[in-house]
Amino acid sequence: MESTRAGRRDDPHALLREPSVSVRPDIRFIPMSTDFAKIRFFGTLMPALLLLFRSPWSFVKYQIARRITPRREVAEFIASGCDDAIRIRDTLVFLHRWESDSFDPFAFARAKVFLARITRMTVRAGYRAEPLDPLSPALNLPKLAASAGLGNLSPFGLLVHPRCGPRLIITALRTDAPWEPARRVAAGHACTDCGKCIEVCPQRPRESRTIDLGQCQRCVQCLSVCPVDKQDTE
């Protein structure tokens, strides 16, 4: 027993691979709405308004950029247009990193532009293309990304990436194109179950065992407090 403990002390990464002392509560999530059209409308409108308020020029620039199809190799475009990517079966999954702890409307806009462009590039190459944005009800993108090895899920079901933490936007593309994007970060878990997100949540999920997603719209405390590579966004 003592030799095992000594070995763990000698390995600086052992604690990251082992379960934390904090135990995840079994949380029930209350959806903001069951009307997916309403979710998509407001989920798209709010980031657009935030971007327009912060930088009207950027808002116009991204609107124009969405309508331009790059004349580049797909592999090069993927490598320069997102922060990590992977293929799982017939779906390409893309990650777009926030540049701050608070919600980043610029990252949301970049992700939308990237998805629109890669969709048109795929169709132009003669392949099927079905874009899946962050608000798509057709697929749980965090679960898909975690199953593909892009990280693991937080207690709140958010993807935690080794380099980006939970501060990211996920998009995807269903396609029969043969592209295999190169990974930027070695596969592995990022969330260590430290419990900080649970403790800081104003809904007190450890006691209530519930999270009302409608109250999460303007709250990013769980994202801001996550220590996974947080120093790189400050």
C-alpha cells in the first residue's frame, strides 16, 4: 500500500487521472423550453446582439464572411479555422475556444462562420453536408465530443477540453467526405471533479439536485471558476 502511495507522489499527473475527493451529485436538469425553434431563435439572437453592441464592425464583417466560400484545401482550412477537431463515424466535430472567462460572442460568430464555410466547401467537393451548430437539437454535441476523446464532461454536462477547459463552442458536420482532421491535443480527461463549479453555482445543486437551465442563460460562474487551463484565457 505504501509503495503505491509513493508511486503516486512521484507521478505529477497521477492526481489528474484519479477521481477527486469531490463526489458528483446526481443532478436533474430542467430544460429552458421544449420548443426547439424558440431555443434556436433566442440562442442565436442573444449572441448576435452582444456582438453588435460590442463591435458593430465585427458584426458586419462576420455577416459578410459567412457568405464567402474559401478557395483553400479543406485540411488547411480546418487546421486554421478551429482550435481542435476530430472525426467520429460520419461526423466531424470542431472546437472553438473563447478568449475570455465570460461568454465570448466573437467565438460564437467565428464558429458560425466556420461552419457555414466548411459546409459549402464540402458540398462544392461533391459530398453530403449536414451542419450541426451549438443549438442543434439533433445531437448532444458535448457528449459526442467527449466520446470522441476531445475531453470529458463536467458535472453539468459541459465538455471540458484539456486546452480550452469548458470555455468553448462546439460545432459539427455530418458528411460522407473522407476527411480526417489532425488532433491538436492528446486525448484524455480534463475535468478532475474538483467540485468548484458545483460549489459556486447559485442554484446550489449539491442540495437541490436540480438545475433550471433557464437560470443559466446569463450566468457563467461555473465556467469562470473551472481551473482547467484558465490561465491561458486571462
